[in-house]
Amino acid sequence: MIQQILVVDPAGPLLLDRTYADNEVDPHIISGFLAAVLPRKKKLGFDLEKINKEMNKNASEYNYFEAVTIKKWIIAGFATNDLYVADLILLLNDIGNIVYSALGAPIGYSMIENTIIDGIIRDIDNLLVARGIRVDSMIQTKDNVYELLKQIYRGKIKINTGINRIIDEVERGNYNKEGLDSIIKAISKIDKKTKRMRKN
């Protein structure tokens, strides 16, 4: 089972973190480490094989880590032992090609349109489905809705845009009535807050 996929710009930023199951690893720490080490691998005497071995020393007996560089993008993944290493490496290579097709070579991106990121995420999910690789999409859907609610609350995206994206996530997910009610209440509170701020 895939637990987590990271796409890292070698200049440092974590482009995206696609978490499909419980994983205690902080994606920002991993991406920072990879971005710091890989561009200087010759100077430091490291290569990807050594990094993967070091990372897996601390992995549990049930999961493992692999990272690849594809057209200068760093693509990393955590998976459980029921997914063969060769299959994970092949998957990471294909994800690298998806990212390159959408963005070209990494150039230290700071701002990328949400629609482009959404397209990359959709293509990654479709790839996993096509390969028959098991994921826990429910966890990811909840994470996405939570992140969207935070972005709406902080004024990073317009409320109508956020609501439409939340609806898309909910339609892909498996929410019960209580889960949907809590989302509706949160959006209602955010809406009231933004209306109060406009009046002031």
C-alpha cells in the first residue's frame, strides 16, 4: 500500500505531499533533507542508493522509503511491504514524468496555480488506480478538505472557489452524515466571519 508520495523541487520547496495512510514522517523534514543533500551528492559522497538505505534503517519492518530523481525533480515515496520495491520505483518514475509534463524542469517555483497542482494530484491518483495499487483515499480526502477549510479561513482562496473544491473532494470521498454536517458548519462559520470582516 502507498502511504505517502512527495514531489520536491531540488531548490528546496515541497511541491506536494500526497498522504494516503497514517505516516509519522514530517514531509517537510524529508523534502528539506533531500533538497539539501541531492544537489551536493558528489561533494558529500552520497547517492540515492545510500540515502534510501539510510532512510530505511529507521523504517519499521512493515514499510520502506524510496526516492528517485526524474528530469531533476525529486520524487519520494513511503510504502508498506506488500508493494514490491521495483513497483514503487516504477511508480515514482511515472509520477516524475507527470510532474515534468505539467511543469517542465524545476526552476525554484514559489507560486503555482492551484489548478495545475490539482491536475497533477488527479493524474497521480488515476495512475495509482490504473496500477491497482491500494490506497486509503478516505484519509487523503479528509486531509484535503481540512486544508481547503484552512485556506478559506485564512483568506488564501475565495470562499466560493473553496466550497466548489470541497464539493469535489466530498464527491470523491465516503463521508457519513456527521462528517458532512461538520463541514457545512465550518463553512457557515467562515462565511459569517468573512461577512463581519467586510462590514468592518
